[in-house]
Amino acid sequence: MLRLHYAETLKAWRHRFDLNRNRIVELYDERFCRMWEFYLAGCEVAFRHGGLVNFQIQMSKQIDAVPLNRDYIVDWERSHSSDISVP
């Protein structure tokens, strides 16, 4: 179950959107940018404070295809944290 983690994901997406906003306005328009900013910010707030959750399910044909716990995801994120910087 992802709640605060997904709020941080949305924050990172919004930050990257902001960095590329001028290019996106050229591709779409100002109205699209305002709607997308509102969507990203609103969803972040809803996941952070509004009780929204996101469930992640892994499915496999073989019972031993993935580890029993999800620590390998955290380990990967920590090893790649320098690749992702969000103020």
C-alpha cells in the first residue's frame, strides 16, 4: 500500500514538469499546463492528507519469482537515490 510514497512520486513528477514547463507549453498550451499542475498538486495533497492510497500488486506464474518481502525495492531506491533529486 502506497500513500506517502506516492505523494513523493507526484511531487517529483511536478518538479520535473516545472523544469520542462516552457517546452510543454509549446507542445500543448497554457491551459493544459495549468490543468496538469493542478492535477499533480491536488493528487499529492490528497495522498498526503486526504486518505488516498495506491495499492501495488506483484503477480507471477512462479511462487518463488520474487522475494517474500519488499525490501529489495527499498534497497534499489536507496542505491539509486542520487539519480533522483527533488527539492
